[in-house]
Amino acid sequence: MEHTVVRCAEGHVFSTASFPMQKAERLGPGRLVRCPRCARLRSVVPVALEKR
């Protein structure tokens, strides 16, 4: 299972195993996922990771 690093609307960064409809580009990058820090459903977007 692939994990995706995401940032919630409050700015918390975490990884999630389920990033729903990741391939659906026409819907935009944001999805609703439960943030472990906020403990609420938040709009999240994938974080671009730096390559070293």
C-alpha cells in the first residue's frame, strides 16, 4: 500500500494510506481526510517532497 504525504487546511503535515481518487485530476488536488492532529475531516492536498 502506497502512503501519500499530505497537508491539511490547518497546516499539519502527515501521511495517509488512503488518498481517495488520487488519479481524478479534474476534481482538483484537494480531498477530505481525517487529520490525526485536528481529529476532524479537513481538506488536504499532497505535499511535494524534495528529492535529495
